[in-house]
Amino acid sequence: MALPFILGIAVGAGAVVAFNRSKKIQDKTHDILEKSKDLASDVKKNVESTVACVKDKIDKKENSQTVEEKEKSGEV
């Protein structure tokens, strides 16, 4: 029976603390979001370069296979 009352007091106290420190919380949140954006940008660049590398390897492999097939058939 006392648990909802205690929980209400804790939530209320948390809201008061958050309201009193709202500027600090906003600043920290902004810093975290900026760091997240930078990290996401770095990850995106790494993924794009990896995809390009894999595509190049696949293209080279396909080209070498077609050249080998042409050599076997006597076209070259």
C-alpha cells in the first residue's frame, strides 16, 4: 500500500531535480547527440568504403573469370 506513495514521491522529486537542472541536462543531451552524429558519420564512411572495396573485388573476379573463359574457348 505504501509503495505507490513512495514511488510517487520519488518520481516527483526526480521531476523537481530535472526541472531545476534543465539547462545542464539540455547541454549534456546536446553534447551526447553531437558525439552520436559524429560517430554515425564515421561508421557510414567506413561502411561505404568497405562496400566500394567489396564491389571492386567482385568486379575484378568477374572480369578475370570472363578472360579465362575466353582464353579457354580460344577467342583471345
